[in-house]
Amino acid sequence: MLKKILSILLFLSLTAAFCSVSLADDMMPIGKGGFLIYVSYQDTLPDGRMIFCGSGGEDYDGQRAKLLCVNPDGTISWEYVDQNEQGYYEAVILEDGNIAVSMHKKVVLFTPEGKNTGKEIIQDRQDGSNPQILSRGVLKHYGEEDGYTEFVDWDGNTLFRTDGAFYATLVDDDGLVMAGQESDDGSKIDDAMIMKIDWQGKRLWKKILPSMTEERGEATDISYLEGCLRTSDGGYLVVHKQSIKDYDYPARNEYHEWRDYTELVKLSTDGEILWTKQPGKGQQFEYVVEYEGKYCVSYHSGLDLPGNIGFLWLDAEGNELGTTIRSINREDIPGQRYGRGMRKMQLEMIPSKDGLWQNLQLWNEDWTSKEGNTIWNTQQLLLPVPVL
């Protein structure tokens, strides 16, 4: 009997060791360690490869712009490093298949294989606009309050102008879904707003999302949307976030704590709210995607490692299907030496042909850090999301 028990324990220990290795092996590094590496997901090519852009370098002065193409299985297809720019702001895939990349003063076009085409589009930032590049052109924003937005195609033609400095959160075949902030009752407090306009600038619908709490904080009340997802049934899905400064909490260095509220909102094709979903007590929603006919929303899980990342799964009517958990330990991180402390930052989730990924940034405090001079090394990984 004792021999049998020892055999079972040996088997379990070997199984546990194998699972630990498999956890480490399934994380895909997309950014090498350095003073700072930050690349965010931008768009997906027709063949399924994912486009990221941002910056990275060994120190602050060594920051260089990066354009990154990642295969559906998480391996690197190609990387372009621009020695003349400190960072790339945005990247979108145009209707002709090329990749438009926004820099400080211009937009540069790349091929799907990462070759600079030599074609540059100069952005006029001297007029006070804050441009946002889209597949069909550039959205220019002027001011905030009493501001306006212009859409200019790639040939330089102004197609329409709308009141309000709103940003496009989704490009549809029949128009743009725009997000911003607006008051519904004439008060000084603005709520999150979402609307859709067609390609001639005509507003098709608009919805102001109500506050998630009766407590309002005047200028300290911040309400906004975290992206917008077009669902397979023709509707829209957004994560609504709201932060209110907590003046009852003791101030530290004249700063106060914030109370954060989040909810998932499903809208119809015409912009009507179909349902909302709030997280459990003490939890916050981060990002949402649709994958294999189900909605997956990630929870904010804090910064510390080791730690867990939770994912809530819902059906199209907002009913809970279950939760999956991904545990991350220091020893699971590939190629990362341990420092005094490690932190993680959850970024966007990305559906691909080979699975569902989450973009994860890791911060590792270097052992050479001294009081008042903390040194951090960073690394970025694609983390497989456990699915139902």
C-alpha cells in the first residue's frame, strides 16, 4: 500500500512540474527587456497576422519607434525599428492592404511585410488639431468644449465636420462609431457618450450612458468608454468606466483616492441599450472581446505577481456562462530574471486564428535599484486566455 501511495505522489509531482513548464512555454514574448518597452495592438491583417506599434529602448534617450507584426500563434513575423523616431502613435490597415503608421509630424505607409513604401503623408499639427488615423482617412479634432471634428480623406478632401471633439472608437462599412463626453441635463458634469455617423457626417443615433452611481463629483467625475466592439449579431459592446475622487479618504500629499465603477453595456444596431452587466463586489472590468460566439471580459486583477487574471464569459443576452482563471507566477515568465518586485499591466485582448491572447506588460525591479533610484526592466508577452 505504501509503495502504491509513493507511486501516486511521484506521478502527481511529475505532472505538476510538467504543467509549470507548459505554463511558461505558452507565453509568447513580443518585446525584449529594456528600460521601457510598450507596444499596443492596433489592427489585424487579412491573413490573420496582428499589428502592434509603440516604442522601446535600453534607456529613456534610447527610445525608438517600433512596428511589430505577430503571427496568429504568437511568434514574431517581422519587426521594424525606426532610429529616427522615438515612438509610433497609431497603425491602421488601409483598404489597399498597406499599413498607415502615425508619427509625430507625418503618416508613413508600410507594406504588409514591413517594408517602408517611401510614401509619406504630412500631418498639419500647426492648426491645433489632434489627428486620429483611420482606414479611410484622418479624423482631426479641434478643442474640447465647443470643439469640432473634421474627417479628411487620404487625398486631402474634407468630407464632413461635426460639432464636438469626438474620437472614433470603431470603423463600420456604413459609418463611424464615435465616443466622447456630453451632459444630458445641461449640468457641468459630463457622462460618457456614444454615437454613430455615416460617411457624409449625418448622425444616425446617439446615446448618453447614465452615471453608475448617484454620487457625483463635479470636475472630479470622469466617465468614459473603453473601446467599442461590433458584435456578430450587429450590435455593439462597450466597457463603461467611471471614476470619482473620494474626498472622505484621508489625503496623501494633497492627493485623494478614487472610487472606480465599471459595467458592460450591450447596444442594439440602432444604439438602444439592451442590457448592462456589473462586476462582482470589489471587481472591475477591463476589456471585452467576442470569441467563438461568446463575450469575454477581463477583470482588473491588481499589479502584483504572483497573481491571477480572471475572465468572465457571457452569452449574447448577458447571461453568465462561467469564469476562467489564469495564474501567473514569477517562475512562469520566460527569460526573465527575478528582481526585488514584479508588476503586471493587463492590456487589450486579441482574438486570433490560433486562440485568444491578452497583451501583458511586466515590470521587474532591478536588484541594482537603490533608495530613490528605482530601476525597472520591462518585457511584453502575449498570454493565452483560458476559454470555456
